Amino acid sequence: MTLATADAGGDPTARVLILKDVSPEGWEFASDEGSVKGRDLAARPYAALTFYWSPLARQVRVRGPVVRATPERCAADFLSRGAGARAEALLGRQSMPLADPAEWDAQVETSLVRIKNDPDLVAPGWTLYSLRPDSVEFRQGDKERRHTRLAYLATPEGWTKQLLWP
Ligand SMILES: Cc1cc2nc3c(=O)[nH]c(=O)nc-3n(C[C@H](O)[C@H](O)[C@H](O)COP(=O)(O)O)c2cc1C
């Protein structure tokens, strides 16, 4: 999925992320709190998600406030990752300038040794985020251009749904 965030000044940026789960907590994704997206969400905890399935001509858009999961759930997400992904995340340097790829290799190697010696090690900045949707829109593309757009909006009384002009 594509996650769009905005910084404290309102400037947007977007990147592709794994959707970890959709649960009563929200639409969940995980990253380093020190990354650009982590800093954006700390300053402005509101985001948008976009999904596109080309063979189905289907798009889903979601917007809403973002909350951090409990430390226990963040740790469980971190520990569910493979050793390589944990080693990388342990460095906690996502989105920082990298002067030399050899430095990255060396630091990942050191991280792998740390993980081997302590398999329960959790990166302190690793964060599971939940986006709590306040709007969800489904778009079904049609070969004859009779596209369908269906928007759901959260209200205090529950979800309302509304067709939109394509
Ligand atoms: C298919 C795919 C899946 C990705 N999944 C994640 C993810 O789950 N978490 C993450 O932090 N970065 C993920 N990335 C990397 C991000 O796109 C991005 O490069 C990185 O998180 C830094 O983003 P930022 O500088 O905007 O914070 C993924 C990239 C691709 C192409």
C-alpha cells in the first residue's frame, strides 16, 4: 500500500509499506519512529493509505488518525520479522544519509551478532502504527467507463455510505 503523511508544516510525502493487519485496532503498518514517516506521524498523527490492484481495476483509499500500538505489540511485531530485517531495523537509522554502503554492511553484520546472542532483542524505535479510518473509498474501474466509487464516512451514529461521481 502507499502511505501518505505530512510534516509539521503540512508538506506531504508518500511511500510503499506492508499492510501488516486490518483489525478492530485499525489498518496496521510498522516502521522506525525515527524515519521520515515516523517523524511526520509524531508531528501530525493523521495519514492516508492507497491500494491499487491493476488486474482487478480496483482502488481503495483510507484516511484517518494514527495511533501507536502498545510497547508489547510493537515488540511482538519486531520479533515476528526475519533476522535480516531485525538486524537492519536495530540500527534505527532509516532515512538517514548513507555515506558508504560498506558502513551499512558492517553495521548489519554487528547487529546480526547481537541478535544471535540475544534473540529477544527489540529495536527501541520499532513501532506498530494503527490508522483508525474515518473515511474509506472503494473504486471499481469499468472497461466501458461506468466506474463505481463508493465512499464510507464515519459519523458518531456509525458509517454512512455514498456513491460519488467518478
Ligand atoms: C514493497 C515494499 C514494502 C515496504 N515495506 C515497508 C514496511 O513495512 N516498513 C517500512 O518501514 N518500510 C517499508 N518499505 C520501504 C519504504 O517504502 C521506505 O523506503 C522507507 O520506509 C523509508 O521511508 P521514509 O523515509 O518516508 O520514512 C517498503 C518498500 C517496498 C517497495
